[in-house]
Amino acid sequence: MNSYFSQWSKKLSVIYENPNQMIRWLLNDMNLASDVLNEDVQSLDQKTQEKLQQYLLRLEQQEPLSKIFQSKEFYGRNFKTTKDTLDPRYETELIIDAVKKYKALPESFSVLELGVGTGCVIISLLLEFQNAKGLGIDICGHALQVAKENKETWHIGCRLDLQISNWFQNIPPSIYDIIISNPPYIENQFPLDKSVGAYDPHLALFGGKDGLEAYKLIFKNVKEYMNEKSIFIIEIGFNQFEAIAELAKNNQLYIIDILKDFQNYNRCVLLKTNNI
């Protein structure tokens, strides 16, 4: 590794467990071969040198590579992400797995996503299930614009409608086969890493004093958009299952399955309006 990258590796080692790997990922996202690590940086053109310096400075500020390059992989596909959208999380892929696991779906089905963000979840579902169609809502117009761009990238067309809405406020009365959501569920005072707290939108992170504000509203209203065959799939925080189970009970919703994440936390809850 040349002296330029050695110096940067030393700086980044204060922040990252494997700074050399971070630098390699950065170079890869810049479409630069890792051979650059051992070559004279001056061999790069001036514009590339300036970009490299700028990106390394952003890494030093703990800005995620996904925000620097506005792209994050989700369920094997790349999606645009910006400062206005929550970065797609590996744990959220469990929502797709949950739908695949559920065997009682009709051949063609409808999906409602509450809080669509980048659109990665509902778009992934529609790509996995070619006969499905859906509606995705979000309160943030800038996030919806990102979702629209991702919709166009993946050629979803008229199978997906995107609308601005504060949860159920602007959703027309209708019954959906599947309702999905990854709402904000972090307690307002919970300390976050800078890489999250400084770069993901707080609107998509924080769920009030107890982290349950969005759940309370969703659980209160979701049955209006369900029938006895509908399934409601929601992501929860690592320590929230008991509170979610209580909310379900109080709103006559029945938990039919729970999916655990890679850390063995209850992460994805499947519910119905009956216990059959």
C-alpha cells in the first residue's frame, strides 16, 4: 500500500475495524482497480484524485458508502438511496422471506406498503411475484421521488402506485392481501452511531419516547384494509416483541408467525384478523 493510502488507513482505523477493506470498497465503487493501492496516486487524472480525496474525507466523517454513492443492495438488487431515505437493511429482507414462506396467497395478490422509503421492499416483492400489484405510501415527498426512480429502474410500470400519505390518511378504502411496514421504531433518546444518526432521516428512525408511536397508529387502523384472508407483516425492534404482542391483542390481531434475524432477535411479525 502506498504512503497516501497508508496515511488514510491510519486515520480511518480510529473509526473502522478494517480500514483497508473500507478503502478497497471505496475504490471498487469508484470503478478503480485495487492495484491503485500500490501505485502513485498522481498517476490518476486530476478529477479522479479530487473525487478520491473528497470521498475519503466523507468516510472519515463516518458517512456510509451507500450515502456517498447513493446505492445500496437489497435482496440481490441495487436501489438508489439518499439523505431522504432510510438505507435498506439486511434484516428487512425478512419481509420478503415471510411472504415467500406464507403459502395461502392467491396467484395474483395486492400489496400495501406503509412507509415505502426507497421502495426496495415492495419493488422486490413485485419482482419476486410477477402477478402482484401494489400501493406504496410515504409522508416524505423526497422519499417518494427516490422510490419512483427505483420503480423506473426496475421497470415495474403500472403494477405499483406511489402516493404521499401520513400513514392511512390518504389511502382510499380497499382490502389488500398483504400489508407490510418497517416503521420508525427507535426510542427518541436512544444513542445512535454517527453513521446512522447523522445520515439516515430521523423521520424514518425515531418512533417517539417508547419507539411505539407508529405501531400504535398502524395497529389501530390496519384492520380496515384487511379481511379474514389478509396478512399483515411488520418489522420490529430487537426488544419490542412483548409490546407488539400486547398491541396485537388489544386490537384483535393474531400473531401467526415470527421470523428471527441473524442475531436471533424477533424481527418480523406476521398477523391476521383471525387465529385460523
